[in-house]
Amino acid sequence: MSIDINDFAVDQRAVITAFREAGSKSFQDAPDVTTARANYEKSCAANGLPADEIALVEDVTVAYDEGEFKVRVYDPRPATATADPVLVFFHGGGWVVGSLDTHDTVCRRLATLTGLPVVAVDYRLGPDTLFPAGHLDCREAVRWIRDNSQERAWDASRLVTVGDSAGGGLATVTAFLPEMLVEGTTVVAQVPLYPMLDQTDANDNWARVSTGVPLTKATLEWFLDNYVPTELRGDYRVSPLLLARHAASGKADAALLRQPPALILTLGHDPLAAEGLEYANLLAAGGTHVELVHIPDLAHGIFTSAAKVASGERFLERVAEFVLRQLGK
């Protein structure tokens, strides 16, 4: 059953109405992955925020033994800046779509609001490269930040990980999971925004949202089929909620629930809402400082449509406030 349009927040109704009038076709309905990616690029360009001017925007190719990827550096500071914390941003898109460009205006706004450098990671996507390729790229991006910190006046001991959707899952595992940590760096805060946290068969919450919005159960299954082999979906790097459950029940180290302070956003009309809420509760019970914001009348994707959905722009201000507070600024 489709969610009644009047149950959506006023600022998202026009976007959802337009989506439905166009046939409610999402990524999985495209003829191929290339078309799905192109459609997402067009949607983000049409609905995203205006591009804030930033003092330095630079694309850099990072090569290592496993392959290569790009990062985009947004640095709003003067050339004489001293070492400052860095925001590391991981874009959403189910590890299959999305790019530096789809989330460019989001990163620009975070740099503007915080006054801090942002490094966005253009990790490799499925099905071109399967899990864990993109995750390894994200870890390597943190290593690249560490190795270039002196030259760029960055403080690698004060990193903040931020991401939406699949990028929200990357933001949390990069913040605490031992195999994702990089020696010589410290993540001091994390911001998982409507994150993907549980890819196992036990996740039956997705069925709650099955039609009428861009992200549904079918969309999530399509993402998984294109990036995470079935036998690897319980890997903690893609299912950190599974780890949190295990840590809470004594099947894994309970210390893994004590993570960097977290701002977690969940949305009521999002199939990912239940896993985000459960994750926030488990982290808080395990000793992590968690600030949970649940907005019941919004659907997934408010940041890449923030020019049309005012809630997305407003919540970026909330993200910046949290980041600066955690950094003591």
C-alpha cells in the first residue's frame, strides 16, 4: 500500500507527487546500471542545493594496491590556516549509484557551515567492483588524509565521518570498526544520516515501505544484488547493526558499542528507519553518546533534494552544530 501523500511533510509532498506522476520508477526500474546512475545525477542536479563558493575545491586521484579512486577536497579556510579537523564524507546510493557530483552541494554546504575542510570519497561502486572494494577505498581515503595532513594543515587526530544512506553505513564503520581504522588517525564524531546498517536475511523491516517513494524494499534488494554477494551480507562492514546486536548479547566484544559520539537521523517513511532506530538505541545502551533525531513524516533522500525539501537544508545546519560542538568550537 502506498503512503497517503498527506502523511508526508508539507515540504516533501511536491517531490513525492512528481515522482508518482512520473510512474514511481526508481533505480531498479532502469534498463541498466549506467542509466540508473545517469538518472540519479540528473535528479540531484535538478533538486540539490545551489553550489556554495569554496576557497579551494580539488579532485585528487588516490592509487593503492587494491585499485584507485578519487577524493574531492573542499577547503573553505585561508591559505594561512593552521591544523584543523577534517570532515570525511561518504555519499549515498546503495554502493551502486552516486558520485562526487551527486553530493557536491551537500559537501560544499557542510564546509561553509563548519568552516572546516571536507574530503568526499568517490569509492568504487558495484557491480563494477564488488564488496569489499568500496569499503577498502574508504579506509584508504582516511590513510590518504593522514599522509597529507601536514602539507594541507589538517589534524588527522580529529576526524568526523559523515554520510547518508549507504554512506551513513560507511560513516559509522569507518569511525569504529577495527578493520576499518587507520593507524595515526582518530575519529572523534560520526554522523550517520538515514544509514544502511543491516543487509542480512533477518532484516524484514524493508517491506514496510514497498511503493510510492524512490527508496523501497525492491530498491534496496537491487543495490545489494549489485554490490554485496549473498554470503557476505553478514559482514560487519555492511551490517554493523548485526555487530551491535552481537555485542549487546555477549556474542561480540561489548566495547565495540562504545563508539565516537554519534548524531543519527532516521525518517519515518524510509525502509531503513527501523534499523537506524535500533542501532541508535544499542549504541546508547552500550555507552556511546548518541543524539537521535527521528522525523516521522519524511521519506529517504532529503539531502540530495534539499533545494526542494527544506528539511534537508535545515538538517545540514543541525549536522554542523553537532560537529562543531563535538570539536569544542
